[in-house]
Amino acid sequence: MEELEDIIDLNNNMAVWDAEFLTALAAVNGQVLDSLNGLIDRLSFNGKATTPAEMRANMREVTMWRANIIDLVNQSGMRDAVRVLVNRMGQGTARLNTYFEKIDASFSPEPYRMLLENLTTQTVSLLTGSVVDSVYGRQLGDVLDWHVLTKSTGAEVRSVLREKLTEGSILSKDLHRVASDALYTYSRGYTMAVAEGLGLKHFFFMGTAITTTRKFCNERIGKAFSQKEVEAWADLTWSGKNEATTKTTIFWYCGGYNCRHRLLPISKSMFNQFQNQN
């Protein structure tokens, strides 16, 4: 269907934007690691020879470093990376607007302007504030605390921190997952608000299948459903399901954590066309 071309392109773009953020995150982690190496240079990591006075001084320095973690990470490039991500979200919204204009001549983006501003504010606050504190502050701060208390050497501390900040580390995966989910949830949230505003009650489950695609998603890709059918999915159990999934949020979370699929609102005539194809 010609109407879907913009959204197919959008989904392809979002995969690129997602990878773009991951690349930016690697650069941020490199800057954070440089800061940590500078911190270690100032501390007394002398192994078992570290004195109690040195340990106390080390702990004071680490505590101060943890207190400034949000500013440090943002200054290391996180704020800029999030700004780019938000701009990409705006581009995605423009593509969605084009789609909605095609399926409903009464559509206007103006009533949803405040919603978009709120979604943008929430995304920026999440990725430059609480997530930075909980991920970097916890995972890196705990490493520093532990090595101060166990009287490690500087080489030992550097090795662990370097591993923590590699691309495939748990820290990187945690941050990437949150950013990726924010990107897709933003798009889906706006989509659902417009669907409600236009009174659209039918949805097309769209996206591609890869080796890691959940069975839940594989069974639905390329098919159209009524709103009641989608809402009933919230009562099901499947691997990777977001624990916050309800009859309302199923439209936001789809298959769950790190899901790349979309429940696209469609017109009743489009729904009938999909039904006739099956």
C-alpha cells in the first residue's frame, strides 16, 4: 500500500538513528575513561601498601567524583548525543505527519504540539539525568569504592574500568537499551495520541524479522488487528515482555524491551484490504 511507504522508510531510518547513538555513546565512554584515568593518577592505589590515611583520602576523592557524575558524562558528549537523538525524533514525527495526512484529510499536527514537547522533555531528562546517575554512577562508582577498600593497584583498577566502558559491556548495553527504547517509545506514543484523536481503531503490526525476533512478534508481523485484539495481548505472557505492559501501554511497548516493531494505526478501509489479502 502506497500509504505505508513513508513509515517503512521511517522504520529503516530509526534503525540507523539507533546505531548512530551507539556510536556516539562509544565516544562518550572514551571521554569518561580519560577522566577516570586522571582520577586514578591523583589517588594512592599502592596495593596492599596503601595506608589507612591514603584509603580515606581515596574514598573522599571517589565520593566527590560520584557526586559530579551527571555533569561529567554530559560534558563528555552525552548531552550532544541526546540532542541529536531528539532531533531525529522530530524528523520521525514529520514522517508520521505525512502518513496521517494521507489516511485522514482532517489531520492536523497542532493539537499534539504540547504532547511532543512533553515527550521531548522527558527523554532529555531521562538520558541526561537519572539514567546517567544510575548507570554510570552505580556501575563505575561501585568499582572505585571496591578497589579503594580492597587496596588494589592502579593497574588493576584501570583494567576493570576499561572493560566496563567497552562497547559490549553491560554498562553500554544498559544505556543503549534505554536510549533505543526512548526513541521507539517516543514515536509510538505520538502515533497512539494521533490514533485516539482521529478515532482509528485498527492497527498494522509492521517491521522486519531477524534471528533475535521474539516469537510474539514473528506471529504478528505483517498482519492487521482491531484495537480490542491488541488490547487482549496485554494479558498474555511471553519472553521479553515489558513488565509495565497494560491494555494501554501495549501500543507503546509492543513486543517488549528493545522491540523494533510498530503498531501502526490504519483506516478501516486499509484494515479490510489486509483482511482480504489473508
